[in-house]
Amino acid sequence: MGEPVTALVSSNVAKRAEWLAKRVAPWAAFGLVMLWGWRVSDLTHALPAYDDVLEVVWITSWYDAALRGLHGAQLFPRIFFPAGWHVATYAGGPALLLGLLPLNWLGGPAFAYNLLALITFIVSFAGMRRLASGFLGALATTVTALLYTFWGFHWLRIIGHMNVLIAVAVLPWMLWSLERSVAGGRRTNWWLILTGALWALAATSSWYFLPMGAVLLLCWGGGRFLGGALPDRRAALRTLLIPTAVGLLLCAPFLLAFIRQSAAASAAAYSISHVSSWDASLNSFPLPSVDHPWFGGLARTVYRGPANEPGQANFGLLACILAVLALWPALKDRRRWLPALIVAGVGLLLALGLTLKWDGQTVRWEALGGLNEAIWRLGHFLKPDLFASESPPAPFDTAIPLPGLLLSVFVPFWERARVFARYALLASLGIYLLTGLGLERVRWPKGVRWVLAALLVIGVLPHPSGSVPFPVAPHPAFEWLRDQPTDGQGVVDLDAWRPDLLYLPNRGQTLLATEYHQKPTLAGASSILPAHVAFFDGWLAAHPHAFLDPDFVPLLRQFAIRYILLHVSGGYARDALQDARQSGELRDAGCFDPPVGPGPWAYPICIFEVRPAKTSAVNVLLRTGWSGVEAWGHWVEGTEARASWAAPMRKPSRLALDIFPICVPGRPQGVTIEVNGKILTTHQWQECEPWQSEVVIPEDLIQVGWNDIVLRSTYAARPADFTGGQNADSRLLSVGVRRFEVSPVTVP
């Protein structure tokens, strides 16, 4: 009797140990990889990085103060001066704040960021395990979940893409819920409602995932229908329509607010070249992460394109090999595996974006010129803002077009997603499930399968995070600036990362800096830029050596900029500093060394003051038809003179005039003034008396950026011809201009 009892006890102990191991071992593996990658030990006083993280930390504190009634909840006036920042246009939606604010109340903004980031990885791992367990065995399920959770394109989000971290954590749960609905039963509709709610949670964390969630639902649900898992078309429609209705219903209030605020901010549309620059490259997919702690150098040797976000869509070489080997068995078991195949294929195709790229460069084929011409002309007809020219410019004229280009032509707002490479996050769901299947199909001894599992995890081992202190010490430049009067004017932050070209550093550092110097700045944060900021940044990109350009300082004055903060973060910025010191219209207020220790401004910042114009009587930029400056003003030479001014906002302005005519006896003189091709005002002289007037330029005649103003006279004459020798001036003149000043209309 003793031996059977002992054997039974031993068997029970073994079963309990096996049961425990199956549940503990996966989480132990998760914990080890997490400990390797996450190096922030002080969750309250440190962050994994600066830059985008500072946006999230700042906005957490800002909304917290708004909820406590310390300020409004819509506009932050110190960003995107002079219009201000419509904070609802921030890339993170209400679900982000729903996760951050309670944690902020517990331990502060840094604690909220760090803990929520860790929670998202836990939820990602748990969700992918749940989803994969319906397809794979225990080992492959754990490996699949580890790959999905820690692959480089997901891990890089710790630099501040908290909205994406939340959405990516939700996706496998969304598919798991959809799978439960497909299984049938009395609760089918409830599972479909949950699927829609999870989609809404992802979308209201990051609006990128509104279309991405729709693609995922369509691909997975369509795969289940085509594979025969759904009984009929009615069931297929229910599977798609119920989550869609629930998701859109939950998103609608917040989406409408986002659209309204974007319109109020006059948010600039992305150019097609900008959208294309964020497309993934075909040869980046099968590589280890370009940031892999050991294999990153090898990946950069094979892939020579940009290593920014599109260049980091790297699934891993071994993972891709096993996924390819799993294609045939997956196709044979279409009923089970078709959704994963479709999601992997469609996700990869959409991640490639508008046109095929290799090493970040567009692959061109001359034979496709006619096709590209036809696509482009259709796009120009339907979306002239995106397809701006009538014919495709290089490299779009001979590029290999992809479905993303056609979707950008036909689907409203499709291109607003901008970073098409992020569809690789959808593809990873299908690819890593196929990798798990490939691992299970290995017919070698069991030990070899464990070795492959270890190699797969090593292949996606994340690059260790940083650990930088927070709160950060203020830069001495900010302390000096805070004490300077600006009298309703603002500042502009400038930096240089390309030779001879300045840019606006629209990033978290700029946002946080306003808390220290308390001055409104033209630069800001968020990926949605108001039109005036996009215009100014575009002007900088088109004008090398901007400090030496004669239009630059007048442009600053028209944007009401008083101080320039030049961030001397590298060699190109040092070259720009030398240019700034050559400008006679700027006062060098000095350079300030960075504070001691690590911080987001670990470099000098030099400040320049914009000197007042010598005269405000003529404050537009004179283009053609004007004489050189004379003691009293300018002559218009000929019958037409053109000028321009830059408007940061579409608001009424006032044109102040002081003009006198060239009068030929017997010939009445007149003048017409046009703004942006439309007549603003006219004047007919009865005598030769000066005309002094103030004319309001209505809002509908003004555009953000450059505005053209044209002065046309009835005739021009040479004073020497009709003054009987009293005036020897032989120039062909029409009117003299003492004052030609455009200024915003002030509302009392």
C-alpha cells in the first residue's frame, strides 16, 4: 500500500510542479527580459529618456492643474505663439489621461509615466499569451508573447509614445475578444461589444489606431469568414458591424472635439513628401533591431537607410525565417490560420506606405511612369492639398506605387495617419503567431526547439533604457530670460541639425522650458502643427543661412518675436551662431552654459534680441516696383509695386497709408490696392493732396504665411518731362509712399 500511495503523492507533486511551472515560467521569462531592458529604478524621480517623455509628463501635470481649476483646459498660450496651443490636438487622447492622472495623484508625473509604461508591457504580454494560446502550445505561446512585447518597434515607445504603448497593449485583447465571439454561444454579441470597446480604447489613446483598428478588425474578421469559421454572411456582417458601431460611438465625442480643435488651430496638412518619408523599407523587416544591444551594428550594415522610426520596423531574422517556414502549414490549415496570414500580409504592405523603398530610398522603374501619372492626376483632382502639382514630381513619377498610395487618393483623411510604418505593429500580431507555428513545426529533438526559443528571444532583446533625473534643473538662459520684459511679444527657439539650415525644435524640451522662462514661444510640441508654425519651419528649411537673409528679421518682427533662443546643440548650430553674430539687426545678449549634470539642455543656449525696426512707417517687405529708400520714404517706379507681409493668424489687420501722387496737368491720378489678388480699396485724386487713410483688411482676405499686397496707379510719368526743368528726375514714377504699415487690429 505504501508504494502506490507514495507514487500517487509523487505524481500529484509532479503535476502541481508542472502546473506551477507553466504559469510561473512565462512570467519569470517576462520579468527577466523586462529587468534587462528597464533601467529606471527610481520611478518617482527618474525617467527612461527626455524629449517626447517630457511632453507626456508635462501634459499630465497640465491637465491635473486644469481639473483643479488652476487654468482652462483647452488653450495653452505659451506654446505656438501667438495663436497658442489647442491642447486637445495632442497625439495622446483621453484614454491616455485616464491612465496617467490617477497614477499622477498617487506619486507625481514621473511616477505616473514609469508605472503606466510598465503596466502596458504587462498587459501586452498577458494579452498576446491569451491570443496565442488558442493557436499554439505552451512554449510557442510564451515565445510569441515575448516577441510581440519586446520587439524593437514596440520597445522604442518608452521614449515618450505612451499613447502607442497603451494601444499596442490593447490590440491582442481586441483580437482575443473577437475570437471568443467567433466561438459562438449566447454571449456572442457581448464579446463583439467588448471588441468594439477595446478598439475605442486603443483609438482614444492614439488616433492612429482608429484606422489601424478598423484594418485589424476587417482583416481578422474577414479571415474568419473566408476560412469558414463563420457560418454565413449574416454572421460575418454582425462580426464587423457591432464592433464598428460600438467603437465609433465611443470615439465620436472625443474625435469631434479633436477635429474642432484641429480646425481652430488651422492645423497644417502634411505634404506627400513628408508622409512618404515615414514609410518603412522592405529590407528593414527581416533584420534585428537597429538598436539591438548586440546585433544593432550588423543590422545597420545591411540596412543603410535612416534609423529613425521607419527604419526600426525590424522583426528579427530568425523570427522571419520561422514565419516563412510556417506559411505552408498555415495555408493548409486555412480555417485556423487565415486571419493571422491576412493581418501579417496586409500589415506589412501598409507599413511600406506610399511607394516601395529600399534602404530608405524610393525604388524606381521607368515603365511605371504612365501609371503614376494617372494615379497622381486622380489624386490631384480629389485631394489637391496632398497631390499639389498636376504631374508627379520625382521620385513619384517613376516609383513603384503601393496600396497606401491608392488609399491616400480615395479614402478621406487616410494620409493624416502620416507614419505608415506603424502598421508594422499590426503585422507583428500575425508574424509572431506564424513564428510560433514555425517553432512548433521544428521536427528536431525537443532540446533544439528550446535553443531556437532562446535565440528568438535573444534576437529581440531590447536596448536598455536610460535613467535620467526628473525634475530637471533649469537652464541659466531661461532664468535670465524670465527677468526680461517682452511687452506682449514672444520668443523663438531655433536649432540646426543640417548644414546651414535652422529648424524649430518642436519637442518636449521646448514645452517644459516655458515653465522656467515663462515666455510664449513660436515653437512647441506635438505632431500636429498650426499653420503658422509649419509655415515658419518651412521657410527656415528653404533658406540656408537664415540669419543672413534680409527677410528673416522682418519676418520675426511680423511674428512679434522679441528674443531668439539659439540651442547650440552641435556643430551646425555653432555655424548658425556665427551667422547670427553677423546680423546688424540682432543684439547679442550672450551665451549661457548648461547646468551641471544630465538634463534635456546639456548644451549652451545663446540669446539674441530682435532690434526694433528703424522705422515702422513702411513695415512690409518691398518686392518689386519700389525705389530705394529716400529721406521721406519710397517712390513707386512704374504703375505697379508689389510687397508682402507674413501673418501668423487669419485675423483682421489694418493698413495705414500716407501716399501722394505724381500729377500731370489734365490727367487725373488714381490708385488701387489689392491684397492676395482681390481689391481692398481705391482712391481717386481730385488735386495732388496727400492721401492719408487707415483701411481694415478683412479676415477673409488674409492667409496664414505670406500675403501679397499690390499698389497699382493709373499712370506713371517722368517729373523732368512736365515740371519745366524744376525737377530733373527722369525716373518713371507714379506715387510717393511715406507710410505703408500693416498691423493687427486690436480688439478692445
